[in-house]
Amino acid sequence: MWRMIVFILVLIIISASVLTTRVTLPRHVDIERVAWTIYLEARGEPLAGMMAVASVIYNRAEGNVCRFNYVVTQPYQFAGWDKNFNFALPKDADAFSEALSISYLMHYGEFKPTGTWNHFYNYKISPWWANGYKKTRIGNHVFVTIDKKDKR
């Protein structure tokens, strides 16, 4: 009789832990959205440039996979999301494949950012908000880490 009670208690404990543990797999739409962002921003860049753009997304989300989608869809932050862009077929399939692979790594916890950057811009411009910060140029982009606490 006591074995049955212990068995039932163990089942209750296991059931409670299973019900309170939430395992969330990334949605395919989120993986694609990040991949499109990387692709649109860095499709003509070397792999290092794509990884750097992914690092900006990762760092802005503070490594939280649940925030990647939020980060990439913020107004005026990343190419494509503020325009009526056709997301049907990428023009450069190889570049999109690389972007998709990077996005999968990000969503499944296998991505390691290549820098602490949280902003980037095209090297042909010189935005005021980047003044005074250390800059790293990769391909056609300049990457910058802006401290959130810095209130210039």
C-alpha cells in the first residue's frame, strides 16, 4: 500500500514539474524573419559581415531568443521592415542560405557573437550618434558598441 502512495506522489511531482517547465521551440517564421534581416542588411558582404549583423541583433536582444523578432522589427532599425519588400524569393540564394544558417544557430543557442556591437551603419555615411565610439569596419559596414548608460 505504501508503495502505491509513494508511486502516486512521484507521479504528481513529475507531472507538476512537466507542467511548469515550458520548452519553447523557435517558430519557423521567427527564424526566417531574422534570416531575412541578416540577408537584407549584409547580402553582399563576406560571412564575417553577416555574422557581425547577426551579432548586433543578438546583442540588442541580450542573447534572449524570444526577443530576436522584436529587435529586428523595430521601426527604422533594419532594412526591409519599413518598406513594402517582397519576401517571396531572395535574389542571391547562396547569401540567403548563409543568413538562414546563422539564424538557425542563433535560435538554437549555438551562435557566438563576433563582437559586442549593438549598432552599425554603411561606411559611406557618418551618423552623429556614432561620434566618439570605437568603430570596427567589416566590408561596407561600420560596427559600434554604444553603452546604454551613456547619455551624451
